[in-house]
Amino acid sequence: MSPRKPTNTIDFDTAKLQRLGYTKPAQKPIKPISLAQLRQQLNLRLQTSLEVERIIEMFFNEVQQLIPLNTLSYELSSCDLRFELGERATHCASYHLNHQDQYLGELTFRRSVRFREEELAQLESLLASLVYPLRNALLYRVAVHSALRDPLTETGNRIAMEQALGREIEIARRNLQPLSILMIDIDHFKQINDNHGHGTGDEALKAVAGALKSSLRNVDMVFRIGGEEFLVLLSNTSQEAASMVGERLRQAVMNTQYVVNGEAMTLSISLGCASLQPGESKDSLMHRADCAMYASKRAGRNRLSMAS
């Protein structure tokens, strides 16, 4: 067989398929990245976000250009942060991150083969690019957290409540799920302040908030929305289930050990329960719960009333 001669014929079918994306043109081989180049990339990319999860995710993805990884997990218990990226593997390398006197959390890298000493040295070098962006993200998180928390009771404040309730109403409507709220007022709170002072009143607020939080699910949210008023947001909870939760909270507050000047005092709350109706606004839902709470007050306090 004679060798084929070079030709200038164009295969129009093949060219058309390439334009339509059905065939891939030949790709140039990717040049391996160096440690210095990767550190430069990290210094640029990690400055583009103030979200802790996003920064850790970017770090995980970028590092794998140089060091293969299966998993990256991060934990900082003081900020209630714990998450994991990738799939679990056998071999691990863990690092405690610190900046001056500030602890920034623990990072754990995992993969199916043992880390070489050279790779561990590279990881430690790359972690230097993570410290400052992570510290800034944590400071931002604390600032946002503080802006949305009531400093006395460590519950959400009214701003946080407005945001969370609006968000949960949208989710409930989109997923056709129930949603309920409990409006709560501490009984005879003015008398506590008048007879024992505002310091004792503050302790009563903290005691009630603690009883509420300890009696709820992790997904439920508590907010202090006024002087002695709280709102409990119960996502994916029907009116019947919410009434049972309300009764549990009432009992929890009554059972709270509260001592003033060596004398045991009894605390109680009045509650109003309302469940989201089709097409109802956030303000309407809160108004109905508030009216139900005042109905409990008028009926003698220390009880739960359901909104009409």
C-alpha cells in the first residue's frame, strides 16, 4: 500500500461538529503549578470572601492543584462551626491554626495514601496564606452575630427575628409546610423590677431565656423582641404540635430554679400561638399571636391561648 499524500481537503462535517461542541479540540498539556505560584493564587482568591465556609472551600479546591486530597474538615467550637468537604479517607494530617493569641480552629486533611514529608511541608507553607483571610472572616462572623443577638439573654434580637421569620415564611410556602410561632410574655415582670431591682429583672430574663432554649429543638429559634417579650419560631410545625411545644415551655419556666436573696421565686409566662395561614403576611401572623398572648393575660396568666 502506497503512503497517503498530504492533502488540503477540509472535512466540513468534522469542523461543524467541533463548532457545535460534539468533539473536543486537542488540549495543551497543563503545566504543573509550583508552590510559589499556588501561594500567590491563594493570596488573591482567599481575599474575595468573608464567609468562613467559602474560604475553606476555596482553599481545599486550590490546594489540590499541588497536593491530592480526599477530605478537608474544619472545626471551631467557640463559633459553633463544624463542616467537612469531600469524602472520608484513612490517613490524616491535622493543624491547629493560631494568629497571635487568637485560636482560629482546627483543619484536618485526609486522603487514602499516606502524606509524604515533602507534602506536609507544602501544606504548612500554604496554611500561611489561609490565616489572615480566615481571621478576617471569623471577625466578620462575630460582628454579624453580635448585631443579631440580644447580649443579655443570648437569644436573637428583633432584627434577627424579622429576617428569620420572613425567610421561614417563604420556605414554608415554597415547600407547602406548616409554620407556627409562639408569642411569650413574662408574667408580673414589672413587679420583679419594682420590688427587687432591675438587676434581678435581668436575671429573670436570663433564666426564662435559658428555660426556653433548653426545651426546644436545635432547628427552633428564640428571639427577644421587647423588654420581657420573646418570640419562638417553629418551622415545619403544625398548630397542634406548636400548642404542645408551648405547654412544654410553660412548664419548663415554672420549674426553673430562681432564687432572690436566698428566697425561691416562681416565674411564669403567658403564651399565644398562631400558625401561618395561606397568603398571610408576616405582620398578620405576629398580630394574631400577639392577640392570643394578651388573651392569656386577660384569662389569668400562666397559660397558652390559640389564635383564631
